[in-house]
Amino acid sequence: MMNAMFGLQFTVSAGRCTKGAFMQLVKVSEEIKKDFQFDYVLVVDTEGLRALELEGNATLHHDNELATFVVGLGNMTLINIFGENPAEMQDVLQIVVQAFMRMKKVKFSPSCVFVHQNVTDIAAAEKNMDGKRRLQEKLDQMAKLAAKEEVCDAECFSDVIAFDVQKDVKYFAQLWEGSPPMAPPNPGYSESIQELKTFILSKASQSAGTTLSQFKSKIDDLWNALMKENFVFSFKNTLEIAVYRKLEVQYGNWTWALRSTMLTIENGLYNRIENGNLDKVESNYLHKEMSKTYEEIKTAMTTYFNDDKDKDMLVQWRGQFENKIKEFHDEQVRGVKRKLDEVIQQKNACKKLDDKKTEFENKLLQKSKELAHQLKDKAKDEEELKKHFDSVWSGWVRELTADTKPIEDINYEEDQSTVLQELGFEWSLINESKRSGKYKNISEVGDNSHYVSHSNKMVKWWSQGRGQYEQQQIRSLINDVEKQSLDAIKSKPVATRGYSPTYLQEVANNVKKKVTEFELEIKKAIKKEFTVDLILYVFHRAESWLSESHKKFKGNNDALSYVESKKMQYYNIFRSFCKGNSSAVVLGELMCEKLKASTVEAVCNKTAIDLAGEMKCTFPAFSGNRLNLEKHLLKSLAEKEDFDGFITYIRHPRNQVEAFIKEEVQKYIFTDNNDKARNILKKNVEDIKTRVSQALFDATEEVKKQRGDPDMWVKEFSTLLKDQLTFNSFCCQNFSDINNFDFLKVETEKGLESVIKEVSSLSLDKMEEFRMKPDQILIDQLCNCCWVTCPFCAAVCTNTLEDHSPDDHSVPFHRSAAVNGFHYRNTEILSVNFCTTNVASDGGFYPREDPEKLIPHKQYRTAGPRYANWRITPDESKLKYWTWFVCRFQKQLEDHYKLKFQGRGEIPSEWKTHSKEEAIKSLDEMFKL
């Protein structure tokens, strides 16, 4: 049939004339090439299934492998059956259906055509209808049987593959009219061949084809999986992985476009709120402002999924990623609204003080002006002026702040001790823990057994075997308590209402409660030192956030601090009046003083966004997907040979990734690309200068046209810059004599030149003082991914999506289980095996959830929820990076976990030949899988 259809010369005879599979490329002719997207058709001919000369279970297994391999290779499979009785072809159907079911489970979508040859009366439509009905019934029956075999849900054949029994079943007459060798060929056979060929080509015209290199990868993937015990479990689709990783990079670009647009919108609205021009942020407004970018992203996504050369493979993720982009967009809107609502709340809470500030400034301006007039022509030099001003300043401050209570600083050390003592812990225990400082590393310690009370009855419990399980439980408790406590602390309105020791009391009570629950769960006693260390650890982790938030609160709400901060500004005003300068000159100087602070803030915030964008697009570690970031982090750790960094990465991967991002941003800005960073800052300074100059011109022209006063001029000027700069208003009653606004504009422009010059020479680390920080922007962008770790080796799932259900967690390479402290039961021997070796073995393990139950490694998914969603392919792969790590840090790992690499856990000699350079180079292999 194939020979007749495509003009080939495959061997033909009764029985298994072909052993294995033969293939041949058939060139698409120039006449019909315009209708197709490929140049060749690959025809594969296989040996027959269920041949009479070969029998037994070995043959059935062989036929299953052959059918799986060929069905997986092709876009379409022709099932060529002699005769039309489904009962006689049951064995063949079962094998074929099972092969298609395997393809469905590994996300291949081949099509099929059944060809019945040697049918006596192909023209009998009624008979053919009956034959198709019986075939459909048999296929449905085989689908149910295969579903049980493959542990899959399928009620009928159409659940397995797109199949239309009316179109995808063909009947062929016999080749010969009569009995060979004297019988002539049957012309009806040739007609059937031609019809089938036309049908195949019409289906092929809808395919984009594949390249030879992609076809080679597909053969490798299918063959490697067939060599394993369980095909579906072992199958790793290299092409699909590569396409998905490209999609992850695109997803990162799309989300960054949305995030950077929202950061710009947030900046403008923040300035409006601070300027008093906005007291409510509507979600509809944010959606409207984002709509242009969002529509562009949706268009880009549609183009990508419709036009990419791998669109047929991409279609399986289209709905998921479209939903994820919508979720990301909506979360950006909600997040910014939440932040800006807090700013409005803080603004409202500070309204009373803001009114006071205006009053303070007006009085200080008036007093400065009056003092200057009193001393005019009396003070001879700068020193004398300063002396006079200092002599009255303290009195002014006392007078202005007499009815306000100063805000105290946090006494964090004392509050910690007080809270712990109120919980019933002895002072000596608290003092010893603080003195040693060991609590600061409680989450990094490999062996926590010293925290367990070892009575005689408990020694057996902490024996090796249960010990590993309990160690893991304690580490999980520490991680969970840390996250819960920090989330609770950060939910407190410290920046708007100030710090209170009750926040620490709430957290400490919760930690103590969690430790008590943990003791009941494991039915063992934990020493009080553990609870004290854990509470102090949580306090330590929360300290910087609390201090920074309270500092922000104090700066916004403490009248004394505010007035003291204005001393130099009003000394300059006083000095200017003493020199005989006009009100226009002094107002211009005052405007520039206010402009300087807001210009620095605006430039730093914009520069932070621009630098983050520059690094996201051009910096190799940040411009790809989650796996790319992982590769650069691991390379950095290896280059520094930093064991403590490795342990943080193993125990708290996100913490280490955030530290890596911060370090790389610092290096990029201050060392490797300092000139580029400074040029970005200078460009933003020039942009602000242009906007301010234009606002000065427009405000002056409007006031002249309206015959306005200095108050109108200040208000008009600040309104024009409401989205770019924060500009606290002030009363101009002390400048009511100004009527030459062109002169005022010129004087302000003079001062603006010195402001611009000063801002242009800013140190780039000034960005740390403001809202937008390039490292935090990048952390928010790059760390919004999956952080689930392998239950065996603690490798981090490298999916760029945080919630990528229904797809399993996976990594391109796992590690030696020793990296995570796994060891053999009732021994002190570390297990050096990799997960990918273990799951291919006949061994077993004791899961954390049920440490007395032995689970076969091949059935690891049945061990509980932590295991069920992990896909670990039994390919026995070993990345040189992790074999080098185990050898390089053998002693440190042994000390850290209090275990040994010996006996059956001895490090293979081959691993010791791997150099650091080879280890780093091997990281590139992660992108080949």
C-alpha cells in the first residue's frame, strides 16, 4: 500500500517481512509545494503487529514499544488491517490504542486512519456503516482497557485522540481480481490508494512540519523513554521544554512591560497625593491608565501564539498564560491601589501636623524677615549673622512646639527582653542567648538535636532514622513561624501610627503557641532555649523593617524634628534679607530650596525604575526566565566557594536569590556600569529641568494675564508639576510686595541652575533613601515565581509561574540527596544518590509524613502531597556542578549535618575528578533539557 501510494520499494511479503522500522524521505514536488509548509514527507514502514510466527509476552512488550515509538514519531499513523472483523484484530487494536493513550499523556497529538484491506464489497454502504459501528465499539472497549493499564481516565476512544469514524476509516478492495499469479490487478484498489493519498495530504497541508534537528530530538526522547520501565513516567520532551522556556522569557517581558508602566503611574499619583491634589484612587482610573499597555501586551501575546513557528506546541499553554497575564495585570492594579490608599491614609493622619507645618513655616519666615530688618546694617559678617540667628532659634523652636509632644525612638533591645520575661522566660536564659548571638543562624543550622530534651525514653526516639525526620520538622517549623511572624509584623500600620511593643508581644505569643503545638504533634519535649532563640530570631528579622517604618512615622509626625530640620533653610532666608535682597530674590531662593528636595526624590525614583528596566532587558542574569536566574546564581556561588551562601540557598532559596539580585545590582551600578548609570541619572535631571523651566514660563505668563499675586504664581507653578514633583504649598503673605513676575522667574531660574548642578552630581546610593529602589523592583519582578522544593534533594522548581497547576513541579537536574542531609535509616551515612537515580531503582524511602512506612522509590508520588506533584524523570542524570559541590564541601557538609560520607554513602572516585571550571560549565547543560 505504501509503495503504491508514494512510489517506494519497501519489502513486501506475508508475515514479518520487515524487522523493526524503515523510513524514507519523499520529496514534495514543485507543482504542489505551494500548498504545503514543508519540503519532504517522511514515510516509516514497520514490521507487523501480532505476527503468527512470534508469540508470547515478550512479543507483546515488543509490539507495545514499536507502536509507541512509531505513533510518537509521526503526525499521522496508518493502521493497516487485513479484513474487516474487529474481533479478529482485537490484539492489534489494544496495542495501538495504548500507544495513542501514551501520546496523550505526554502531550503529543497524532492522528490516525484505519485501513481495512481485502474487503469483499467496499461499495455496500450499509455493510460499511455496520463495520464502522463495530470498530467504534471495539475501539471504545480497548480505550477502557488501556486506560486501566496506563492509569488514565478515558471512557471512549475519542477521549484519547481526535477521531471521526465516518472519515478516518477506509475500506480497500483486494489488490488482485481473482487468484494470483494469473489474476489481473484490481483498478478499484488504485482508486482507493489515490483517495487515501489525497486524504493524507489534505491533513498534512494543515501542518507546519518539523525540522530534521527537531525530529532527531524527538527520536532521542522517545527512545530514551522506551528504554525505561515506565514510558510516560520516563518521557522527557526536549522540544516541548525548549518551547516552554522561550514562552517563559516572553512572559517575563510581558509582565515587565505591565509592571514598569504601573510604576510610572504609581509615581505620578503618589506625587499628586503628596501635593494634596488627590484624596481617592479609583480602580477604574488605574485600569484606564493601564489599558493602552495591556492591550498592546494582549496583541503581542496573540501574535506570538498565532505566528510563532512552534504555535502547534504553544497552543496547550495559551489559555493558562492568557489567564496569568490577566491575573498579573489585575494584581498590579490592586497592589498599587492598596499602596496609594495607605499613602492617602497616612496623609490624612498627618493632616493636623501638615497644617501645623504650614503655620510653623509662615511664622519662621515672618520671624526671619523681622530679625533681618532689626539687624540690617548692624551685623557686619557671616559669623555675626550666624551668632544672632542661633541665639534666637532655640527660643523660636520652643515657642512653636510648646504644645506638641515629641515622638520617642524605639528601645528595641529593652522591649525584646521585657516581652520574653513577661512570657515567663528567665533573664539568664534570655541574656545568654542574646550574648552568644546563635539565634541569628537558627534557620541555617543543620543539626537542631540539641534543642530536644533527651530523657532516657527519648534517646531511642532521636536515634538515626527518626532523627532526620524530626530535623526536617524543626526546620519546617522555623520557616513557617518566620514567614507568619514577618507577615504579621508587616501588616501593622507602623509608618502611619508608629511602633508599639504590643506588636512584639503578639508575635512572641504566637511563636510560643506554635512551639507548644509542635511538641504535641511530635509528642516530645523541646527545650526552652529553642523558644527563646526562635522568638529572638523573629525579632531580629523584623528589626530593620520596624526601625525604618518608625523612622518614617517620626519624620512625618514629630513637630520638633520637623522644625529643627528647617533651621538652615530659614537661616538662608534671614541672611538674604539681611543683605538687602528683595522679596522676589528671597522667594526665588525659597522656591529653589523646596525644588531641590523634590527634584532629588523625583530623579532618584525615575532613575531606579530606568536602571531596573535597563538591567531587566540587558543584564544576562535578569533578562531570561527563572532557570536562567538560577544558573547565574549557582555560578556566582561556585566562583566564591561560599558554603554559607550554599546553605542559605538550600534552606531558603528565595532569600539567597534576593541577596544575589541586590549584590548584582550594586555591582552593576557602582562598578561595572557606573558611567551608564550616571548617564541615566543625568538624563532624568535634564528632563526635570526642562519640565520645571516650562512650568516657570507658563505660570508667569498665566499670572501676568490674570493680574495675579505671588500666591497665585506659586499655586499655578506647583499645579503644572503635580505629577512630577512633590511641592509643599506655603503662604506668600510675607512676599505680597512682589509685582514683577518676570524678575521672579529670572531669579528662580538662577537658583534652579545651581539645584540642577547639585542634583546632577548626586551619589547613586542616594536612591536607597527613596521609595523606588532598583534592586527591590527587580526582586518583585524576578521572584514572583515558583519556590516549591524537591522533597528529596531540595532543588527548587524552576517554573517562572508561581502557580503553574496542572503542570507538575520539575527541575532540569536534581542533586545528590546528601545536599539536603538525607541519610540511610538507623545510620550516620549520607546518601550520595541523585533523585533521578533513586526513582529508577528498586529501593525505597521513609517519607516525612509517615516515617514508619517504606515507599518504593518508583512509586514516590504515592508518599503524600509533597511528592504527588513532582515530576522526577528516572534518567539517572548527574550534573557535574553538584558532584563537584559534594566533593569540594565534603567536610563542611559532614560537620553541618553531623553525618558521614562513608560505606555505601562514600563519594564515587569519578566525582573527585571534576574541577570547579567543569562544574560551572556544566550549568549550560540545564538549557539543553
